[in-house]
Amino acid sequence: MEQHRTRPPQDRPPRGTPPLPPQAQRRPAAARRPSPAPAGTVRRLPNPRLTGLGGGLFCGALMFVIGCLDAALFGASPTVYGVLFLPVCAVTALWLRKGDLLTAPVVVPLAFALGLLPVADSAGGLTGRLVGLFTALATQAGWLYGGTLVAGVVAVVRRAQLANRRSPRGRPPA
């Protein structure tokens, strides 16, 4: 008995989608060559697109490393930790995918708490560490709120820009 294909081959776009322009179509490995950069161009910054989970892992890991470095270099200074938290929030919100933008104000406070573990004073044991963490969260709430606000503002601005690009020019958005 003959079996028919149930899905289209992977090398063609699905039906109903417009074909890709020639420069975007895939070439064989032997035919690929790097395009020369025009003279005077500036190298662009990295522009990764993280998922919500990836953004949370990125921000949490980076804040934990910053907390460890702060404890080692600056004697666990909460002010240094808070100042470094603000650009991490902005970068996290900038690097999230457009569908996951609203996770930015959720993941940055969690990352702040994770990074405070090496910075917070602890009396010893699990209870002492938790008391130190909660005390640090209470005393450093201004940095926490500020970073969450930065991430929220960046996410809302990016979301508004994406909505403006999608709406047609002649009509107001619905």
C-alpha cells in the first residue's frame, strides 16, 4: 500500500506565504560567502531575543554573579549592587522577544532577590540567611522598585513601538 506525504517538504515555504527575496533564500554551503561591510559602518551591538524563561535565567544568573563580585570586591555593598541592577533590568527588557515583553517586570525582582543572597548579611544557618535576605530586600526596596520600573517602562515603550509599526498609516489603531 502506498503512503502519501502528510506534510510539505521542509525546503519550500508553506502554501499561502509569499516567497523569500533572493538575498534571504538559503544557498548551498559552497556558494555562501560573507558580504563585505561597507566602509564606515559601525559594528552593531548584539541583539539577542530571549524568551521569558531565558530572560529570567539571564537576569538571575547575571545578578548572582554581580552579587558575588560585589561581596568579593566591595564588601557586599548594597548600593553598588543596586546601581548595577538598573542597567541589567534595562538590558533584560531590551533583549526579550516581542511576545515575552510583559515578563520583564516579573523576572527582574526575582533576579534581584537571587543576587542578594551573597550580598545580604547572615548570622549563620538557613534561618539567619533568610532573615538577612528579607532585611536586605526591605532596606533595598528602592533599588528593587526602580529596576522594576525601568524594565516596565522599556517593555511598554517597545510594545507601543511594535503596535505602531503594525497599524496602517491611514487609519487610527483600533
